[in-house]
Amino acid sequence: MLIRTLRRLQPLFILLALLFIALLLRSQWQELQSYAWQISPVWLMLSAGWLVAAWGVEVAIWRRLLRTVGGRLPYRSALRIWFLSAIVRYIPGNIWQPLSITLLAQQRGVKPEATLTSIVLYQAIITLAVAPIAAIYFAGTGNWGVLTDVMREVAPWLIVIGLAPPAVFIAQPAWLIAMVNWGLQRLGRSRLPYGLTRTELLYALALAAIDWLLWGAAFATLAFGIHAYPPADLWTLAWHLIAIYPVAYVIGFLSFITPSGLGVREGALYLLLAPVIGGATITLLALAMRVWTTLGEVIAAGVSALIPDPVVRVAAPSVSDAPAADLRERLT
């Protein structure tokens, strides 16, 4: 009931997110008007390269988790499914990307239960992997953005709380699968009798941390590609941008109220980085990164659609033999 209500309210959330972005732009308008654009093709090419590398690592993580729960896909097929499904997450509803991945994988012989489990595991692990990055950054810099003074007293406790979930699941990796199976049962799907070893979980978390650092590098090099910073400031700014982008991304993802964290991610970037690089600059960079990644996903999806998949498409046997409409209903 709650999920259905939130889904119906999502157009309102999107309007509110757009209104927030408009107000943010308005508050920084004078500074934005005087912003000196200085495009550097070299930095932009580096940013594009980091993005491609990050996507490649993401597909490798998902494919490995899919294999863990009994599904197998060639890397080329997984890559194609990933990009063809990426752009649909901007449609209101937050269920279209996993639904698309599930249906495309089913055409290649992967059970819907296995795909759903791998997607949930992927999202859980990619979220948990941000905790150590955030802990190292906040403990090392003491920067909590505009909230630094407010957070000073509780910062150590927040760092400990943030590190607790990955520590618990590393100690008891079976609990993660148990939680996923509980979710599957709530969706009316069958439990999967597969386990996740500590070694496998640590490997996935390490890959996820690398993935986040690649995303942060893409954000930092994009910033250097559209704004000329003194060479002496590049390294200092880079670490702030690299570490904070994953944190803001996960905050947007966990909000669950707008597609791809629209507005929430930008707000988090502003709150955490405005004191470091200026309100107008981070507002522009946050929006530029949104456009940059969306453009990259559209291009990748277009290329994927043009390249034929060499794998023979077959219908996957499903434990429940649920049709696509029923699967969509259970996801929503």
C-alpha cells in the first residue's frame, strides 16, 4: 500500500525536485552569470574515460552476483542489457530499470528470481561500499559542508553507525542473502537456496569501492574540464570531489522519491561541497554531471541497441511461470 501511494505521488516529488533545483539556481544566479566557462577537452576526455570504466566495473559486479545466485550471462550480453535498461530509470516509478533488466535477462535464459536477487544484492553492496569511503573522508577532513558546526559533536558516532552495516554483513554474509530472500517472499517469489561467502562479499565490496572512486574521478575531471583551477589546488579539490560524489549519489538513491535521485543528489552535493568550492560552482557542477552522465547513458544505450546480441534468446524457465504483467505487478 505504501509503495503504491509513493508511486502515485512521484510526479509531485519530481515537480518538487525541479522546483528545488530552480530555487538553487536562483539563489546563486548572480554568481552563475559571472561564471567563467573554460572548456578543457583533455579533462573532459578523461572524465568520459572514467565514466566508461565505472560502467564496465558495475556490469562486472552485477554479472558476478548474478552468477552467485545461479544466473549466467556473457559479459557482452550483460553490458548490452545494462545500458538498454539504464535510461528507463528516469521514468517515474523506480521499478522500470529492474523490470527491464529482468525481462531482458529472461529472454536469455536467466530465471526472474535470480535476476531480481542479483539486482537487490547489487544495490545493497554498492550502497554498503560507500560507508568506508565516507568514513575516511569525514574522519580525515572534518568537513560536513554547511552542516560542519552542527555535526561536530555527533560526527564520530555517525561514522561508527555508518560503518556498522558493512561490518555486520562481512561478519555474517548469510544475513544479506536471508534479507534478500525475505524480500523475494514478500514479492511472492520463491526463495533461492544460494549463499554468499565472506570472500565473495569482500570481493564485491572491493569492486564496488573501486567503482565509486571511478565515479568520483569522473566528477572531479568534469569539474576541471569546465572550470580552470590553479594547478596547486587540483589535488586538494580532487579528493573532496572524488569522495563526496558517491556519498551524494547514495543519498539521492536512498531517497526513493524521485527517479535517479533527481534534486536530492544535487542538494546533497551543494550541502557538502558549497563551503569548499563555492555555492554557484557546485550548483553548476552538480547539474553538469547529471547532464554528462545522462548523455553518456543515452549514447551507450543507442550503441547497444545497434549491436546485435550473439546469444540465442530463449524463454527462461521460471519457478512460478509468472508472465511479464504479473512480474511487473509484484515489483510495484
